[in-house]
Amino acid sequence: MTTENPVWLITGASSGLGLALAEAVLKRGWRAVLTARRPESLEELVSRYGNQALAISLDVTDKASIDKAVSAAETQFGAIDVLVNSAGYGYLAAIEEGDDREIRDQFDTNVFGLVDVTKRVLPDMRARRKGHIFNISSLGGLVAFAATGYYHASKFAVEALSESLAQEVAPLGIRMTIVEPAAFRTDWAGRSMVEAKTVIDDYAETAGKRRAATRAVSGNQPGDPARAAAAIIKAYEAPEAPLRLLLGALALKVANARLDALKVNFDAWSDTTLSADFPS
């Protein structure tokens, strides 16, 4: 069930899909709380929409910052109807090349930050028995490639957490949608990307090639953030919101190939799989 004039809280709203969604929400006349580490980057957008928009500083890795931001949103608009967990970034490294601190920093943002924001918003949604949560995952939450293993691991975690949460909150009137974009024309592969300093020559033909290919595609991805934002709004307005929302032709193609590959693997080893139970 949608709300006539919903309040959206969007993390990571200063760029990419978060920014495109913020603009789409505001253009529809809805209200939006736009959060970013540097909210001054949102001043121009907020100035165009007056009391309809609120820009707030938010570091999703800091619980005090989360509490302050959500409290300010509730004070301004009364309640949060839609939460969009969009804050996150990529990391390029072969598994052996990954830096411990950088790996943990990514999980703090992509996974634990998402969890902490969600846990802060959920109590009021539960009390009102309504709300919609969009967790921005990735096609990389369904299938993994060389050089982005740690990013995939963070998004696989988001997928699992979201699936469980969907089952827990559905009886409480709260909807959950996992958004899975393919390659979109954002800063994900550009200035937002973190890259390991360690480079091991033995991985040049695998992780190394994909590092270079990922950097090269930046700015030329086929996905349109504005169209992705429109798709998310369509899911919000749908009588039955999807649990998963793939975005982009590549996402559909690769996800279906993943399903086919899983079935081939499972079927090929089915006899061995069944042999692992106690005899009936």
C-alpha cells in the first residue's frame, strides 16, 4: 500500500542512483530526506523544492550520525514512509590482494551501515504498520566476477539480510524490495571506486584484466539512472511490490544465465546430493 504524499529517506543521495531517485521523488511532489556525508552538495537540489526537501549529513558507519539524521527527518516530516539504502561503493582487488582495513571499511558501509539505518527506521514503521524499504544491492549480489569479490560478498550479504527481513516484516504491513542494477552510468566505476594498492602478477589475466575493464567502462555504462529511478517508483506504486527488481538488460541476461548454470550444476550432482542423507 502506498502513501498519498510519502516521505522518502534516501542514503547516498549526493550521486548516482541515489541522486536520480531523489530528483524523481521530488518531481512527483513527494517529500524527501536526502542524506550524504557532505549535504552541501545537495543544496542546489533542495533549494528548488523548498520545504518539500531536507538535506542532512549522514555517515552510515556512525550510529550517532544515523540517530541524529533520522530524528531530524521525523521532526521535519513526522514519519518516514520509504527508506532507500543506497549508500555504498565498489572495491577492486583479487581476493589475495585485498587490504584488511579497506575490506572492513567496505563492509561497514555496504552491510553494517545499511543494517544500522534500517534498525533505526523500523520501529516507527512497525508502530504504524506500514512502510517500504528498498535495499540497493546489485547484479553483483546474484553473481560474482574476478576482481570484485569483496564487493560481491557485501552485496550477497545484503541479499540474504533483505530476504530474511522481507519475511519478518511482511505480516507487519512493511514491504521489502531488493534492487539489483547492472552497469549504470554513475560514479561507481569512477571516482567512487576504491582500488587495492597491492597488485599480484599471477592474477594479471583474471582480476587484473577485469580491473582494467571496469575502469575503462566508467561513463559509458548502458544503464540510465533516471530510468532506474522511474522503475523503483513503479515498484513502490505497485499493488504487489517485487521482492527483487533487476535493472537493465544486462541484469536480466546475466541473472537468467546464473539460474541456468545453477540448475546444470545441481542436476549434474543430484545423485551425490541425495546420497548424503541417512538411508530411508
